[in-house]
Amino acid sequence: MKEIVKEIGYNLGIKIGISNILDYSYLSEFMINREKNNYNCEFEEQNINKRLNAKNLFPQCKSIIAIGLPYGSGYKIPSLPYKGLLSVSSYGEDYHRKVNFTLNKLAKKLEKYRDFEHIACVDTTFLIDKEICKTAGIGNYGKNSLLINNLKGSFINLGYLLTNIEIETDSIERVDVCGQCKICVRTCPNGAIFPQGGINSKKCISYLTQTKNYIPIEYRENMGRQIYGCDVCQLVCPKNKDVLNKETNSDYSKLAVDLEELLSISNKEFSKRYGSLAGSWRGRNVWKRNALISIGNLRMKSLFQEVKDELSNSSEMIKIYAAWSLLKLDKNLAVDILYNKLKYENENVKSEYLKLMELGL
Ligand code: B12
Ligand code: SF4
Ligand code: SF4
């Protein structure tokens, strides 16, 4: 089976590996400390023990077939400076669908040789994808906390089949991929990567673009013009140089989105236009909030009126980021406008406006 799996992987042009390690309780202390330090986030299962054994998801699990689906070949940041940016993983069809499709194709091919039960996992289960794929030899952790494959770098989407059959595995080499390199630690825009490796999720800009929680004021400038995700620690990584230097037919300018349009787009139009992208899962209002932050960071004064109109939005979230953005565009004008609005707002919004004005952004 091992040879068959490898051959199918090779023919499909994907990174493939097998693991018989199903128990990850050796990560327990790391995970508990991570939670204690508040480095975890709401996009993960909060029950740590549940995450630490593949059998909690598939009790009959005996072996795992993991894959890494490369993407981002030839990517360059679109040279459209007054647009918002989506991360590279948002290019084209939602990667969850692509990886699932490949896993199911793989399972169908394997079923010709042997009957087996399986479930396909990509991103959304409570298990820890990176750890599972690491034990299957897909890659090793970089300091940016991502799994780096020796040929394809870190631009790989991870997925795996939990199976009820035992498949022989190769021994996995543990490699220190980074050595003395600290480029990503130095270039991460919000200082989210620890010098010794690993990240504080709550500081990661990818997290900030997705959360509905309050974004600390001191992080907002560092978000630049990101509408969804962040790629900085991967773009600067020497391990991705070859992949990024490849020729490509992909039109990555599609990852640059119109900020003015995002302010006025309807829910229906949003789903039609962006609904098929991996980055759209948090919905229009989160993108709109990020657009307000981007407009402020880019000092797009021509959109002053449009941003001001958002102070009348029914969403409290939109109002408070519109206020921040307006202050970035024209502090004096914005202060007058916000003072006049105070009497109409509830306590929450009022105290946020006062805080922003006091800070004198
Ligand atoms: C929650 C989550 C996030 C959070 C937290 C990210 C994180 N680092 O864990 C946020 C929102 C920030 C995020 C962002 C992104 N994510 Co995300 N995310 C997840 C999710 C759902 C769970 C991750 C998790 O459980 N982390 C828990 C802990 C255990 O991981 P950890 O803190 O990194 O700790 C491990 C390592 O860092 C390492 N480690 C710790 N210290 C040290 C020190 C050194 C020196 C070294 C070498 C290693 C090391 O050991 C730890 C134990 O395994 C997974 C899908 C899944 N179900 O697993 C996707 C996943 C991790 N995300 C993915 C991607 C692509 C991204 C983004 C690139 C998207 C984007 N462009 O914006 C960014 C990258 C940010 C980054 N630098 O990590 C991919 C990763 C692919 C890869 N090549 O590794 C995954 C696996 C989804 C998938 N199936 O493809 N994500
Ligand atoms: S994704 Fe961006 S913010 Fe997050 S660790 Fe990487 S560079 Fe830092
Ligand atoms: S930039 Fe350097 S330190 Fe960061 S993940 Fe890549 S090789 Fe490791």
C-alpha cells in the first residue's frame, strides 16, 4: 500500500506521506502554555485534549495519508497601491474544495486496491493539521510556525485522509529548516513571531483580518491594506524563493480588491463576487471593516465622505472603525464630526469616539 500511495501522489503531482502516529498528547504542555499565555484564538477547538488524538474524530483510525497541495507559484504582490489585498491562498477556487477533491480522488484510486473507510480533513476539523502532516513527512516547522516542504516551501495547503487500514510508513527525518535565519521574525509587520519560533495568533494580521473581536488600536496601522489574511512571513522566506520565482499564467491582480466598492457592496453582490473564495467566509461586514482600516492607512482622502457616511451605519463595529479611519484621513475635520455625533450614540460608541479623539491619531 505504501508504494501505491506514493505512486498515486506522484501521478497527481502532490506531496504525499503516511503517518501511524495518532496520539499527539506530547503537545499537551505546549498547548496548555499557549492557552495560558493567550496565544491561541477562537478559530480553534478550545478543548485541548480533544485535539490531541486522531481517534477522537475517527475511532477506527489506524493510518493517516497526508497531502500538501502547492499554490502561489510565481506570485508577486499586485502593483495596484490603492487597492486592498487578499492573501495568496485566496486565489482561485476555495482551497478547501480543491484539497477535498484531491483527497477524494486519491481515496477512489486506492479503493481499487483495497476496501477501506476514511474521512477527509482540511482545515476545519478540531485536529492539528500541521502536526499531523509533519508526522507524515510533508514538511517541518519554520519559525513562522508554518510547515515548510523541502521542495515546495510553505505555500502548501494541508489535508489528510484518516483511514481504518494500517499502512507501512517511512521513518521521518526531523530537519531544522531555518538554521540561523530570522528574516520572518524581523519582517512580521505586527511582531507576532517569537525570536525562538512560533507565533502569538492574537497578534497575527491574518487573525486580525478575520476576527470579529475588537482590534487593539496600536495594531491597526500594522494591518496596512490587508482585507483577508497576510503573506509577509512567507513572501520573505528564502525557502519560498524558487516557487515565487517561477513563471506563471495566474492573474494575481484578482487578489487586489476595490476599497471604495467594498464600502457600498450589498450582501448579495458580495456573495456573487467573492463567495467562492476561501477568504470570504467571515462575510461582508468584516471585509468592510478591513476596508475602512485600509483606507485610513492609505490616507485615501478622496473617500472622506464615503467613510463619514459609515458613521451612520447600523453596525457598531463599522461605526467605530469608520471613526478611526476618518481621523487618519483628516484629523481636524474628523474631530468636529465625531463631537457632533456623540449625543446620538450609545455609551460604547461614545466612549470609543472619545478614546480615539483623545489619542489624537
Ligand atoms: C487557528 C489557525 C490559524 C490562526 C493561528 C495560526 C497558528 N500558527 O497556529 C491564524 C488565524 C493566525 C492563522 C493564520 C494563518 N493560517 Co491558519 N490555521 C489555523 C488552524 C485552524 C489551527 C491551527 C492550530 O491548531 N494551531 C495550534 C498550534 C499547535 O500551532 P502553533 O502555535 O503553530 O504551534 C506549533 C508550531 O508552531 C511548532 N512550534 C512552536 N514553537 C516552535 C518553535 C520553533 C523553533 C519551531 C521550528 C516550531 C515551533 O510546534 C507547535 C506544535 O505543533 C489550521 C487548520 C487546522 N485545523 O489545523 C490552519 C492552518 C495552520 N493555517 C494555514 C494557513 C495557510 C494560514 C495562513 C498562511 C493564511 C494567510 N495567508 O493568512 C496564516 C499564517 C499565519 C502563521 N504565520 O501561522 C495552513 C498552514 C499550511 C502550512 N504550510 O503550514 C493550515 C494548516 C490550514 C490548512 N489545512 O492548510 N491560522
Ligand atoms: S502572517 Fe503576517 S502577521 Fe502573521 S506571522 Fe506571518 S507576517 Fe506576521
Ligand atoms: S524566513 Fe527564515 S526563519 Fe522564517 S521560516 Fe523562513 S527560513 Fe525560517
